[in-house]
Amino acid sequence: MTDEKRKRILVVDDDEDIVAYLETVLTDSGFEPVSTSDGDEVIKLARERQPDLICLDISMPPPTGVKVYRALRDDPELKSIPVVMVTGVEHQFEKFIKTRRQVPPPDGYIRKPFDPEELVKTLRGILGD
């Protein structure tokens, strides 16, 4: 697969080991990963790199994944990028986000620890691959 056709995935997680693992899984699966462990960089990086999808950890130091998610959804340039929440607290977050009418739910959830095949299947399903 050429780089032009590879889907770009922005990986956001404060755990460097998770970032490295996700980068490897995504690269091996034909995606082009772009990553950051700093929630403050997400908006800037998303504008610069124009990812096809964002994998976002919820439990990060400020700004939390929830704040980053809200900022993405409030940004006219970025709000259409699919977001998959990568979390160990999926059920609690899903309940929380459903009570917030002003913020649409994310496009998907991946529970930590995740199965790499399930992750790739979920991403491909959202991206229509």
C-alpha cells in the first residue's frame, strides 16, 4: 500500500508504551500513525496532519481526554474527524458522555487492554475499509 492511500491515525495517549505499541500495530496493519502524548498538542497536530481518525485516551493529565474530545468536537475544521476513545473506563465514560447533550458521542470505544486485531477491525469499520 502506498503512503498516499494509507489512512492516517492520530494516536493520543500519555503512556509512551501504549503509544509505541499502537504505532507498531497500526503500521503493521497498513495505517500511517502520527502520535503525541501531550493533550495540548492534539488540536495543532490534527490541523497540521489532517488525520483520517483519532485514537484518544480518556485518562490523561490535564487536559484530559474528555477536554480534548470536546475541543475537537467544538472545532469547525476538526469536528468531522472520527474519534475512537481508548480507555479502561469505557462503561463509565459512555454513560457520562451520553448525558452531555451538547457533545456527540465518539465514533467508537476500545477497551484497554485491547486486542490488536479487534482494534484494527474497529478502525477499519469506522473508516469504511
